[in-house]
Amino acid sequence: MAHRRSTALPYLLIAPSVLFLGALFLVPLFQTAVLAFQSGGSWSMENVHRMVDDINFTDAVRNTFSVVLLVVPLQLALALGMTMMLRHVRRGRDLILWVWSIPLGISDLAAGLVWLALLTDLGWVNSLLFRLGLTQGPQSWLTYETPWALLAAIVVAELWRATAIVFVILLAGVQLLPKEYEEAAEVFGASPWRRFVKVTLPLLRPSIQTALILRTVLAFEMFAMALALGGRNFPVLVSEAFNWQYGSQDYGVAAAYAVLVMLISLAATVLYLLLLRVPAEQRS
């Protein structure tokens, strides 16, 4: 009897979380999927066809993937560099960690408005360039006529805002790494770079996997930053779902966009799970 109770205890402890997840996530998710594939009270692909035929659909897909493919690898590289540097800091470590983590406390929209104030025609960047004599007047960085500058602005803003998420996850993983492996590699004459590539990175694989999954899913859901800096000049998938939901009052097409974002996020998650498969000995 006691053995049966000890076996059931973990399931009883996670039961409230499972019920909460089911009630507030799985049920709305199922309802959204049903809404996406229903039209006129019957099952139909009409909403999907209207989404694909949307004039902004191709641009939204291209812009979303452009940001994700640029931002996520850069954030991983920056976070790894920040983690390795902080690992060797002895004095002022807490202060550096606090400064680097500041963007975590700023909302997406607030960060977007900050960068809008920097990059708008009369913003601080243009004012500084003009005072230094590098420009003759205000330069437009965030218009449909400068798509590459707009993309670059959103990428830089996302790097500033969300690299801290990856950094915190990797830092937590580094602090749990056993030092014996690196010490043994150093004794056998391995260079710092070789120790990083052959020892640290493989041991960090679970943390890297978690960070990439979380950051990629959040990047595909990017909305406030693109809205603040680009508006309708830089459509992304989530902004198009928002426009169909509240602008056009067409819940079916908005649901189709939501389902598409979910499927892309699930595909990226499965890809990371396969490519960065964690060995059994590192799971415990």
C-alpha cells in the first residue's frame, strides 16, 4: 500500500498543473483549430485558401523567417560569448549579470517604442549623425522604401531585447557543468578553444536545446517589435493574424494564421529535439 502511494504521489503533484494547462491552453488551442477549418458551419479549407491568397501573406512569411534565421543564431552566439566571459569574471560579476539582464524586465512593446525613438526620422540616431556632420538631414530608416534597413533595425532591436533570455539559460547550464572534464582536457594540453568546442559545448547541449526551442518559438510569435518599428510596412505572421482578428473581424482567417504559427513552432521544436538529441547520461 505504501509503495502504491509513493508511486502515485508524483502524478498527484503534477495533476493541478496538467488540469490548468488543459483548461487554459489545450481547450482554446482545439477551438482555434476547429475555427480555422470551419466555414458556414461545415468543415472547409476556405479560411486557409483566403490566408494564402492574402496580399500580405508572402511578405509575412518571408519577414518572419528572415528575422528568425538572423536573430536566433546571432543570439545564441552572443549569449555563448557573454556566458563564457562572465564565467571568468571574478570581481563585479553580479553587477555585470544585472546589467545584461535588464532587457528581461522590459516588455516587447516598450522596447519597440524605445528603439522607435532612436531610429525615427527625428530620433536620437539621426540627430547624432546630423550633429556630427555625417548626414545633411533626417534619414528614413523605417519605411517601405528601405526594407533592408527596416529588417536590420528589427534584428538589432530583437538582439538587444531577447538575447538575455538565451544568456540566462546558458549561464544556468554552465554553472552546473562539472569542472573535472575541462581540467582533465587542460592537463592533456588542449587549447582553450578546443576545450570549449570538445568539452563545454557537448556538455551544454541540454541548455542549448532548451534555449533554442524557447527563443525560436518566441521569435515566430514576434509581434510588438515589428508593429512598433515597421507597422504595416513590415508584416509578420502574428501581426497578420491580429489584423484579420480585429481589423477585418474575420476570426476564421485569423485562426488559420494562428494554426500556421503553431505548426511552424512545433516543426522547429521537433527539429531541435532531433538535431540536438541529449544523451541518456545527461538527462538525469
